[in-house]
Amino acid sequence: MRSLLRTTVALCLAACLALLTACSGDAKSIDRADLTYDDIHNTGLANDCITLPESARGSISLTAGGKYSLQEMCFHPSTVAVKGEPTNKRQEAQFVEGRILTRYTSSLDSVYGDLAVTDSGLQFKEKGGIDFQPITVLLPGGEEIPFTFSSKQLLATADGSAITTSTDFSGEYRTPSYRTSNFLDPKGRALTTGVGYAQGLVAAQDIGEDELNSENVKRYIDGTGTMSFSITRVDAETGEFAGVFTAVQPSDSDMGGRETFDVQVSGELYGRLEQA
């Protein structure tokens, strides 16, 4: 009887230990390729970037003139801040952190591009992928700021001739308009569709003709952002790397109808190096 009890207790302890070990791992490090659609659907896992363990401290040497590419790059925003107007003339405008309202579709994923080794260092040129996402952030005062988080046409450079845990890229990229040509504003105006709106016959001399035109005549306006990303983990065997990024870009202008804000996006980065 005692032998049976000891065996039962030992099995229970082993099961509990196995459960604790499984639960103690980082959920983001799960390989999504091993998960089914039902495992991912409505869980937010698809919006997370793959991570590497802290022990991934290797380096990948690159040959000058060799052809390389960065594949499966993922940029997952964790914090978004908006630069607002200063409270008084003596203060400079500060970034105020907001809350991301867009759920599960805020990350850029499967971004890819060419990596060149030049005499002055590394140069990455983005070529495609899921490289833009419309996001809305809620500020503490209740104002909602929409913007298009992007990495389109990112041209970033870094020093050195290897991918290491101290490699830092920086460069500019294009931010497309948050609204498209057929997107109607609350008054039914758009670039190619909608209705002409006379703004209630307001006299142009009272508020200015330019202000009327900016509201009534829509324009497709691109913006320019700057991004820097630092690689902090490298797996030399698989070519994978992970790190953090920070980007500053303009918010939505309502197709020229309002002034933009500077938006700062920070988060996690993942990618994989391939030799072309």
C-alpha cells in the first residue's frame, strides 16, 4: 500500500514539474510554424515577433561584394508616443505615450530586402512584405491619432562588415497616406469619389480660402519617417537575429485637411539573414 502511494505521489510530482517547466517558457518564442490556425486565431500570437533566447550572442561574418538578403523581418510596436503642443512657451514639445487601439494587426511582418556590404559598411534596402499597417493610438486626453506604421522603401545603413549584437541600422522610409482615394471623410468627401462640399457657404475672407481648400480638396500625401534598429541577439547557425527598433514618422493628415503630429513607435525586431 505504501509503495503504491509513493509511486502515485512521485507521478503527480513529475507531472506538476513538467507542467511548470512548460509554462515557464516565453510564449513569444513558440515556433508559429508548428501551430494550427485554431491555435493562433484571436490569440494575438500572429501579431508577436519571434524571439531568440538571451544566450544567442553570436555573430555572422559577411564577405564584401557578396549578395545577401534579410528575410521574414518583423517589427512589433510595443509603445507609441505622440509629440503634442507644449503647455507653455518656455517648454519644448514632448512625446506623450498613448494606448494602441488597433488589436492584433499592428505589426509589420514578412518584410524583406537586399543587404549589401560596401566599403563604408552595411546597407539594407527594403523591397516588400507586409510593410505597412494602419494604427490608431489613444492619447491620455481622449484624442485619437491615426497613422500608417510603415517600413516601405527603408534604406538603412550600419557600420561594420558583420551582423553582431552591437550592429545598429538607421535610415529613412516612406509612410503612405492613412486614407486612400476612395475613403470618405465624415462629410462624404474623398479624392476620387464622394460629393463636393461647400462648407455651408462660409465666407472665404472669414476663415481663409486656403483652409477651405485643404478641407474640400483632398490630396494624396506621403510622408517620410526615420527608423533605427539595434540587433541584440544573433544565432549564427540559423542566421536569425532579434533586437529593438524606434521609428519617428508623421501621423495622418486627412489627405491634407489637418496638420500632422510626430509619432514615435518603439518595439521588438526579428529577422533572418540569407545568402542570395
